[in-house]
Amino acid sequence: MRKGWKFRISLGLILVFSLMVGKCTMIQRYPSRIGLSKIVMGYYPSWEKEKFDHTKIQYKHLTHLAHAFTKPDSEGNLIVGEDYVYPELIKTAHKNKVKVIMSMGGWGNSEGFPGMTSTPANRKRFINQVLEFCKKNNYDGVDIDWEYVSNPIEQKNFVSFVKELSAALREQNPPLLLAMAAPAGEIWARWINFEEVIDDFDYIGCMTYDFHGSWSDHSGHNSPLYTCNNDPCGSFNDSCLYFLKRQIPKEKLLLGIPFYGRSFDCSNLYKKFKKSNYYGYVEILNFIDSGWSYIWDNCAKVPYIRNQDKTEIVCFDDTRSVALKCKYVKDREVAGIIIWELSEDYKKGSPELLEVIGMEFRDY
């Protein structure tokens, strides 16, 4: 009887310990807000603050905000736009247990990276300014969006920069995160030595969008889930397989979901065209409301729309395709997603696409 009492006490202690371990594991698994089973990193463009301020963000569907963009100059100085600093955004995100990282670079803002990374002195100057800015403004880390590393010299300097920046971020108390937005395919990603720097990153976000646009020689989906018609431009699935082949750990890989689409002045997919435009999701909904035909591509698993006289199409993602991409992320067991960008699905007080993501990744 005494032996049984001791056994019950021991069993109880084991159960309590197990619950504590489980709780610790959960905290490690979800480094930001509890309740989402995947990382959801939404890009917030500073230039949209007037029409889409911090009060319109549904933080419950996010784990991270990437605040876009600052940039380096060629001498290693951090360039911050006059409208970029936004303490209310960071304070509100933190109140909702969402981490905020400073995103630097982006399309049209990356011209300073080659010079900044070219010498130890320039890199040190830039890293010191980044650290000072992050501490002053309470950022939780930084995101590198260099579009794009494009030759052997930049390739080598990128490695040096990442390693030095990562070391400096990890020396902070608490340590700061390091993420990057990576090109979706081999054409540009071949210049990044992921094998050398993967341990330095917390997350690698793959920009699985812009597979077709003004630069392509034919029309096609902005972000197809799967490749169809032997299209050489790639897909969400192709990029995921490529990055896994490059030995990016699943627990660090984020795949991109666009809240926008692209138009082509032609009658259908895989056709020659002359002009392509960028449209946010809400703008595309307005086309549908005005009578454009909705077509679901059951091969690529994304939709497109066509105008009444069949002279223009718009390729985009909607609630159905976003849900399928979230399912793909769960099935592949990768870390989560990145979103470009959070203002573009906001209509009548509701972020339609973000709500689908939150529902799909809710940890019930």
C-alpha cells in the first residue's frame, strides 16, 4: 500500500513534467503568437500607411510582420525613408504577440547591396547602423530582400555579409531574427550559397510569385500551384522542390502567396502579348463585378478572368487557390508562408485572403 502511494506520486510528477515539457515545446514551435500552426509572415509596405494603417491589420492571422522597406547605400549606410518609422505599428503588433522585422531592399531598392557588401568596413558600418535602428525602434529582427545577387563576386560578398550580420544579431539580448526573401527559381537562386549560410538564417522566404509578367515571352499564371502545358517559367510546387533539393530545412522554408495578380492583353494563357499590368486582389474583384468571366484552371489550381471581348486576361489567386496552397504547405510540412502584401485584399473591413490563411493554419 505504501509502495502504491509512492507510485502514484511518481506518476503524478511524471505527468506534470510531461505537461511542462509539452508547453515548452509548443513555445519553441510557435516563436510568435500561439494559435497558428505555421509561420505567417505578412509584408507591410510603408508607403501604404495612409490608406491601410496599423488598425486595419488582423494580427490574429499573423506570426510576423515584415516592414518594407529600408535599404543600404553603396557606402554601407542604412537609408530610411521619412515615412518609414512607425512606432504604433510595432507597439500594436507586439501587443498582439506578432513579431516585427525590418525588411531591407526589395525591387527597385537593392542597388546599394553590391557596394555595401564589397568591403569589411562597409559591411561593419551597415550592420552597426542596422543594430542601432532595430534596438531604437524595437524590431525583432531583419529581413534581407536583395533583388538580386547576380555574379560570383556578389555571391561571395553575400556570404560574408550574412555571416557577419547573423553573428551580430545573435549577440543581442534577446537575439534578433534573420530572414530573407529568396528568388523562386534557379536562374537567380543559383547565385546564393544556401549551403554555407543556412545555419545563419531563421527563415528563408521563397518568392513563389511573378512567374509570368511583362518580362516573360508569353502569358501565364502569376503564381501557379503546379506547372502545366510544359511551361518553363515554374510554379509554387517547382520552387518548393528546388529549395528542398538545395537542402533548405523544412522548418526554415516559407513559401510565398501573392495578394495580387497580373494582366495580359491577349485572349488566353500561354499566348503572345504586348502589355502586362499589376493589380491588387480587391481591384481584380471589381473586374469580376463588372462582368469579366471567371475561369478555374484545374491543372495549375489557380483562377484567371477574361474580359467580355476576350482581349485581356488577369491571372491571380483567390480564396480557393490560397486554401489549396495552405494545404500544400501543411502536406509538405514546411514552416509556413510569406505574403506580398497585406493591404491588397482588404475590402469593406475584411481581409478576405488573410482570413482564409488564418483559418487554414489555425491550431485548434
